[in-house]
Amino acid sequence: MTWINVLVSFIGGGAVGAILNWIRADLADKRLRRIKYLEDQLINLYGPLNFIISQSSKLFEIESKFQRAYKDEYIDKTYSEEKLTQERLEEDVKKTIKIRNEYIIQVSENNLKIKELLDKSFSYLDGEDIDLVMNYFYENFIRLQTEERGKVPFIIHKHVGDISFLRPEFIEGIRMKFIKKKQEVEKLSVEKWGRSTR
């Protein structure tokens, strides 16, 4: 082999190695950028959103227990028509309804937090989640605010459609997206380091 052949093979081998290193570095950089973006989404939007929604889900569960207890104790049972008994029942019914309503008020307060969070961090929302947020959160939030102030007659309200404090589709959609993003960060971190760093 001549010195030219040796030089060409040396340079050629070095070039291939350099190209492979560049490709590997580029892939690692893309993975790091993706991890950073997902973490930013989790920290600034999906994590706090999931936390607030989880609180509201728990409030709904508690309110439902009160609703079942109310039905069991005050609707399904027959009580004496005696005046003192009826007065005590009326007082207990009012207390129970007030407590149930307190849980829903807390859900409404959480909805304000959700709206503030979405207004502040909307840029972190995945494009595919825009319809979820608009159709299952904002529409109901706006209607609750507007129709409560305007005291819409019940018959008109029924024509327009029911309103939900927090739609199950929204709760489940955000919860699933939060889990999916956490899992993707975990997977990318394992690929990067060969083991979990979380």
C-alpha cells in the first residue's frame, strides 16, 4: 500500500467515525430537547392541571356519597308526620344540602384555577387537546358563569343543553395525557442513560 492509500483510508475512516459521532450527538440532542419540552409541559400545565382535576374528582366522589346518604335517609324512608319530627327532618335536610353544595362550590373554585392555568399556560397545550379543552371545559365554564348571572329560565336551559361543572371526558383526557407524558419522559430517560433516572 502506498502512503496515499494509507492516508485516504485514515482520512476516510476518520470521516466515517466523525459522521457516526455527529449522528449520535444529534439524536442525543433531540432526545434531550424532547425530554425538556415534556418536562416543561408537565411542570407548567399538565401536572398542575391533573392535580386540580384530581382534587375535583375527589370532591365529586364525596358529594356523591352525601347524595346517596341523602336519598337513603330522607327520600327512601318514611317518617312520622308529627310536627317536631318534621321540623328536625327539615333542619337536617337543609344541613345536608348545604354541605353537598359546599363540595360543588369547591369544584367551582377549582374551575377558576383551571381557567387561570389554561389562560397562563395555553402555549404548553398539545394541539390535539385544544378541542378537549374548548368543548369539555371552556364551553361549560363560560355557560356556568354566564347563565348563572343571567338566571336563565329552566325551560330555555333545557333547550340549550345541560351544563357540567367538570365533564368526565375532560377529566379523563387530561389524566391520560398526564400519564402518557410522564411515561414518555421515563422512556426517553431510560434510552438516554440505559436506566431510569426518575
